[in-house]
Amino acid sequence: MNSSHPLTARSPDDIIAWSGGDGIRVGRFVSEVRTLAKQLPNHRYVINLASDRYDFLVGLCAAMVANQCTLLPPNRQPNTLQQLIDDYPDCYSFGETGIDRIPGFIADQDPAADVALAEVPEIPDDQLCAILFTSGSTGASTPHRKYWRTFRDGALINEKGYRLRGGKVSMLATVPPQHNWGLETSILLPLVSPIAISSEMPLFPDDIARGLTALPEPRVLVSSPIHLDAFLRADTGDLRIDHILSATAPMSQELAQELEERYGAQVTEVFGCSEAGSLAWRATASESTWHIMDAFRFDLRNDGVQVSGAHLPEDVLLSDRLEIVGDKRFRWLGRDQDMINIAGKRGSLAHLNYHLNQIPGVIDGVIFLPDETSKRLAALVVAPELEPSAILENLKQAIEPAFLPRPLYKVQMLPRQETGKLARKAMLELFENQRNGTKSDGESATRSG
């Protein structure tokens, strides 16, 4: 017989979210989920585009109760959504209307009604709850199916693995809930752990600071290195943050140390993938190796690292290169896609990009191989006060001459997604505009090489 588990086991009096200064209790949340589940259009799939994090949570859970599968696109670009509609025509959008070719639905509930506790719904463990699509940072976006058992058990694993100190906490996340990192932390974790999420989705430093200040302590900030670096450099005043969780890209030890010193925070960096979710953690300010979470087994193979876990529907083969350095610990050496061979010399793009972004005056930058046949690397760099020649001169001190990027273009900004990731397609479009001398908004044609 198929097993099932409740949507949440938290007390109905617990606060699960903060919205407009008001605490939303679990009892009201469950009632809203059950009510909304009866109102949803009769379709197999729903694209959840809610711009309010609590609305997203209610919409996702209501869809599960109605046995609908939520589609989680990597971005809101029209081409992305239209491709999703082509692939899953029996769908509608939740939280946003006006998308071509499909109906839209916005919840109509009374926000003032703190209703009596409704019975907590049970979700079958083998129910397909969502299909998550990768960001496309290494190429085409790929779908990954998520079942209730993986959602629920994964959240319980993460509750321990994220090193949260226990007790009730308030959480603010800058990462969209459609992304696996935002989904695991700010949506699924509050279903099993005493966390109250902010309904806001801030992106800029001032908005993040205001959002944190509005939350009761202790506070947890969920973000990415690119957002945390901008937040640290901004004048956000005195602010106490108890815990910072970071993922989506490697974090430097210097950034982690500065964050801990500035905000009094414990910084935990999380390693994971879209297929399996969060897998390992490290205290980046003081260590370079990663701790594998208890529920996972890592096996080194000739073609990569195989990850297994009882809650996963199947084993996952990572494209990362790891060095096992002890019991349940490893050192990250890069990704297979990062490995390059230029003029007979092997190197790692992750290593090169680390050195590029360590140069004083470089705000953001990326070194990449334009295509598989390229014999030279290229770079796009945001560095308003530096000449390209100065950037290259700094790089010469850290990397071999064969890996120096030529051409190197200065731009006003990189087309990063809300997660801080850089989709390869958008990066190459910007590169081609620079190479052809056709500028669009946010571009500059300064070149070296």
C-alpha cells in the first residue's frame, strides 16, 4: 500500500510566514491551502509565477492537494514560458495573468480571516509534485521531477544540514522560489521546521536590509555570493543577522569572513544540484572542505561521482570533480564543464574566474570559452575604474599566459538571473554584441586583446 505524509506537522499556532508586518499562523495557512485547492482550474500542470513568496507557498501546496504538478521555470522570459507551454499544453498560470495561450488564475481569499484549523491534508509519497528546470548556466535547461517523498524527506535532512541553531527563526530569501535553492530553503523547510518566511522577494541591498529589519530576531538570510557581495559593499547600516545560507555559486573565504565580521552571522555555504538538492555544507570562513549530509552516499566512479539517498527516486551522477579527504568529507575541484585545454595546458574556468573576481576594482566578471572550437578564452568584465590592460596585468600575476582572455570586453553589467547565475545563452549574446560592435542597454565596447 502506498504511504503518505501530512503536508505539515507543525502546530496550528506556529507562525509560518510574515506578510506586511502580520504573522500568518499554520492553521490559517492550512485552511487557505485547502480552500484554494478547490478553486484551482482543472488542468494537469500549473506554472507558479507568484511574486509573493507566501502566495507561492500556498499555490504550490494547493496544487499538491489537488494532485496537480507545478512547473518551475528558470526565469520569466517570454520565450522560456512559451517553450514550457509547448511542452506541457494542459497547463495554466498561477499568480500572474496575461500569458499568451494559457489561462491565468489569481487566488481570491479573505486575508483578514484567521480561520479555524482545517484538517491537514495527506500527500501520497509517490505523488509527482513539481518539475523543476535548471538555469541553463552550462547549456540547455533540463527538467527534473520532484516527488512528495523527496520534498518532505529532503526538508528534514536540510533542517539538520543547514546548521540552523534550533528554535523559531525568521527567514528572508533573495533567491526566487522557482529555483531549487529558493524552493528548498524558503518554501519546503518551513513545512517541517519552526521557520517563518518573509513574503517579500528582495533583490537590491536596501530592500534586503529593510526586509530583514522588519523581521523579528533571530534572522536567517538565504542568498547567493553575487547578492551577498553587493549587500556587503552597500551602506545598509547596523544590522544583526544570525545565520547566512549561501549557494548557487562558489563563495570565497574572504567574503564569508567579512560577512561574519560585519553582521555577527554564522555563514554556511551549501553544495548541491537540481537533481538531488542540497548535498553538503561547509563553514566557508574557516574551512575549504565540505561535509556530506548524513542521508547521502558519495561513490567515486570513472565517469564522475554517484550520489545515492533513500529519499531520491534514483541515483544521481554529478558532473563535479571531487577529492574525498576523510569520512563524509570532500574537496571540490571544479566541474567537468569547467575543464579546458588551451595550447596543451589544462585548467579550470572556476579557478580562472576566482582570480578575475579577486582583482580590486572588478565588480563582476566571467572568463569563458566562446565555443568548443575556440583556441582562446574570452572575458566580460564589470570594472568601471579599470582599463582592460590593467585587468590583464593583474591576471598575469595569478594565471598562466595561455589562459589570459583575449578578447576582454568591459561591460556595464552581466545578464545574471535572479539567482545570480549566468545563463550561457545570454552571456554569448552579450559577447557577440560586443564583438560585432553593436551595443544594447547595459553594454560598453571597451576591449583589450
